[in-house]
Amino acid sequence: MRNRETAGAVSRDGARIGRIGRSPVRWHNALLALWTAVWFVVAERHGAVSWHYLRTGQQLLFRQIPGGGLALYANHPELQIGPVSFLVAALFEPFPIEVGEKLADAFMSGLGLYILVLVGRAAADHYRGSGLNHKRLQQRVLVAGAAFIPMWVEVSVRFAHLDDVLALFFTTLAVRALVRGNTTWVGVLLALAVDSKPWAVGFLPLLLALPRPARPRSAAWAVGLVAVAWLPFYLTHMETLAAARFAIPNQPASSLRWFGVHAAATPWWDRPAQMALGIALGALAVRRHRWTAVVMLAADARIVLDPSVYTYYNASVLLGTLIWDSIGQRRLVPWVSWVALISLYGSALLVPSDSARGFIRLAFAVGSAAYVLWWPQRSPRGGRSGRRAQSRPPRPSEADAVEVPHRRAETPRMETT
């Protein structure tokens, strides 16, 4: 009887641990919201640098200005933005321009906070039954999230790249679905990511982390929804193919310079190489039972081979490190996220040499890829091998089956993180 009462008290107290008073808001989420507000205020003064591309694109898509419709990409190859992003941008069109920009900035910032919640919940589900204390998990998300937020505000507020924001948001939802075993949704959400921004193709190796029988169906959903979004533009206007060859300047701080690429503009092979490298590294990560590194590796491939060096690119890297630090490893201190922030953002602000910044970016990409792929990882406790934990996230029913024998002795459950 005493043990039963103790277990009941732990369960009731566990529902309250980490919350602010009687509020359902978690203390680490409240701190991250405050941290986001600080960076939002700083960035908003010079924000929405690229929002006009989204406004123009959605006006073209809906034929509010000439030369749009299905001829959008054929006539405007500079709009390297997916149709889903234009559809979402249209939601802010009814407002006055400045009001619409502010609302879009706030909306995208809010998605960043929700990403942190999603990653926390995915980590809680992933480690359920492994003996990991949920307060320790919250601390890990807090520290990694503190590094993630500055780069998220960079992409969402300062540059207002709704396309990148949506690609990363849908990818995070896909990670959450992957952990929960919602196999169909993994394919749907990855397709929405690609339909928001084409470079999200590098995240498709997450499909390989699904159970083998579920892969064909999930992949079919991904391929089908990508085709539905993009084929109408290509089939009606073959000139759309030229948009894939759109070139941007090869900036002096680009890591491409360290590969001997000194051309003034994007080499013809660069974009295919980015996608191929990201997919290859992601597939290798899954093969090595480290699927949580897929997002980081795709982002590494992007920054190391891109001719441009815009700081908002780093948001994809920081999302990758957030997922890795929160789900992919068991160390309390998420140091990979902070190394990424200091290396990529710190060098952009403090290092005057273009060549040195390019080398730092290259060194981080190579070093972080080597670390997540080859560094020995600690296996979770509680009877779950490292191979199973990394190669295929368990379905909720499987996690419960593992958890039941230890339910009375474990720390409070983590699914409400």
C-alpha cells in the first residue's frame, strides 16, 4: 500500500514538475519565449529584408500582376521559392504592407518557439522508458534552444524568408511524426518541406529511418505531393527548367573558394552537388543508425557548397544541431549547438577576413559531419540498444511496452515536455 501511494504521488507531482505554478507552460519554454522576444526586438528594426520576394511571388501566382500563374518560374527564375510558401504568404496580403510584414515576422517567430516544443516532445517520446530524467531533458532543450533562437530570428525576422521557415518547420513536424511512428505523415510533411523550398530535398533520407515495410507508402506520398506542386509549372512552361540553373554571385567568403572554385557565379554543377551530398550523407547517417543527424548533415552540405554566405542559412544548421543535441545524444550539455552558433554566426560578426570565414565554415561542416557520423555514442539505458534507438524510432505502443516493467521505479513521464 505504501509503495502504491508513493507511486501515485510521484505520478501526480510529475505532472506538475517543470510548470510555472498551475499554468501548463513549462519553465524552459517561458525562458525561451522571453529570449525570442529579446532577439525579435533587436532584429525587427532592420527586418523583413526579403519579404518583397514573397509578396511579389504570391501576386504572380494568383495573377494579380502580369507574367504569373503557371509561368511564374519561367518568367522569374530568381524566385527560388516553393509554391506552398507563396500560398502561405497570401494570408498576409489583405493587410497594409507594413502591418502584413509585422504579422508575418511574428508568425514566423512563433513557429520557431513551436519547433522547440516539438523537438522537446519528440525527445521525450524517443527516450521514454530509457531512464532519462525529464528535467534533464528540459535543460538540454533550453540550452540548445538558446543557441537556436538567434539564428531562427535571423531567418524569420531579419530576412523574413518564409520559404526557409516553412521548410524547416515541416521537417521538424516530420521528425516528430517519425518518432511517433506516423509513417504516412513523414512522407506528407517532407513533401511540404520540399514544396516550400527545393533545397529541403536533402532531408528526404529521413524516409529511410522508417520501418522497411512502411517506406514505399511514405515515399509515394512524398513523391506524389512534390509532383502535384511542381509538375504543373514544368509541364505547361518548359522554360521553367531554366529556373534550376539560376546563378548567384560566388562570394569571396564562400567555402567554394577553398575547393579552388573562383568563378564569379554559381558553377553549373553546384546545386546538384549540394543535394546529392546532403542525401548521401543523410543515407549514411541512417545506415549508421544515427538518423537524428540527417537534418544537420543536409545543412552542412548546403553551407559548404553554396556560393553565398547569408547568415540566415545557419538556421538550418542550428535546427540540425538542436535535433541532434536533444534527441541524438545523451550528454547533458548540448555543446554542438553552441559550437555551431559561435563558429558560423560569431565568425560572420567578428572575423574580418573573407577567406578565414570560408575556412571556418568548411571546418565546422566537415568536423560536425565527422563527429555525428563516426564518434562513438552512448547507448540508452533501460534495455534499448543504441542501434534500435537510432535506426528506427519506436511506435508509441512499443515505447509503452518497454516502459511498463519500470513504471513504478522510473522518474516522472516526459511526454508533456
